[in-house]
Amino acid sequence: MMKAIILAAGYATRLYPLTLHKSKALLPINKKPIIDYIIEEMNHVDGLEEIYVVTNSRFYDQFLDWAKTSTSSVPICILDDGTTDDSNKRGAIGDISFVIDQKKIDDELMVIAGDNFFTYSLKDYVDFFHEKNRDCVCVKVWDDEASLSQFGIALLDEKGMVLDIEEKPQHPKSNTVVFAAYLYKKETVPLFETYLAEGNKPDAPGNFPAWLYRQKEVYAYTFSGECYDIGTPESYHEVCKIFED
């Protein structure tokens, strides 16, 4: 069985004023919140038992209201991580660990950033994960070389096994970009606590697989389709324009 965590506890300060009073995951694209597109894809995944949306104290009530209107066939649970702004945030990996601890997760785990707007199939990704029987990241070959240093970059062998992952490198070793959708095996879940106990960075979710591939084999699923990194008002408006009706 599998559980899913949607990360929605960030404050998205680069998107101000759009996210001053609203979570980035609740911003609409073509009249529908970004998170709804993620939930729809999750609903196609066999064996997914529950979806945990982790947010902060500022946006907690908004997510409770949103959940009441959700048509998800998979149960959704909203968690407040107890933070109020950038000064006391837990970071994405801190939030994953918080949910694992709160919900006593002891299953396969899907982790997706709540601001991920994508057009690939999560079902296909999960099928690949089960076929490989290894922890997985999802990647795409990126044509815009100038922007590579803004992403996590993976170096893969010919079978798709991860040889290297580096978050936002100054000198990228490849043009294979890692996006914030991860699949972890049941026995990997306790390693989040190990990772944090070692004093590693709790922020970007890609820092965990960048550490994990040194402990055990990690594979990369190369998706077809699009995935948009919505980080600025300009990039948000651009995606809205592309997907109007």
C-alpha cells in the first residue's frame, strides 16, 4: 500500500503579492487550484490509500475549506505543521518527517510539491517504481541550458540508475532536471529521520534523494509531458495563459 504527501507549507515569498494571503498550491490555473490537478492524477494510482496535505498555520483553514469541496476518491487529511512564516518554517524535508511521525507512516510513500503543475501520468510513474522496485525520482531532459542551475540535476547510467544528484549546481553535470515528485519504498521511510539527525539541510525536497543515492540504488523515471516550476508572478501568468480553457 502507498500513502502520499503533498507539500504545501511554504510561503512562496517570490510570488508576493499573489501568495500573501493564499497558498501557492491553491492558486488557480484555468479556474482550478493547482493542487486539484495533482489530486486528479493521484486518484489514478492503484493502491493509494490516503493523501496527506501538509500546510502551515497561516493557510490551514484555507486547505480545510478546500478539502470540503474536493471530489477525490482517495481520502484527504490536512495537517498544520505549526509554522507561521519563513523565520520558523520546518523546510520540505522537515515537513515530510513531521507527517511520517504524526501519521506513523509505514508504507510506500509518494511525495509531491503542491506547486507542481504537470501533464505526465502519475500512474505510469508508479508502475515504473514497482517494476524497478527501487526508490525513484522523476526527471526530464531540459533544453534550456541557461536555466539548469535553477534545478536539481541528475546524472544517470544507461539503465536510468542515479549516479549523481546535485541541487542547483553552478556547473551542471548533465541536462537532466529532477522535478519534485518522489517515490520511496517502505524501508526508506525511516531514513528521513536519519537524514535530519545527521544535521543535513531540511529545506528543498531534492536534498533527500541527493543524499539517498549514496546509501542505496535510486532510479529515475523520465517522463513525457510537461512540468512547470511556478516560482514568480511572471511564470505563473505564463502557465495560466498556456492553459486557458
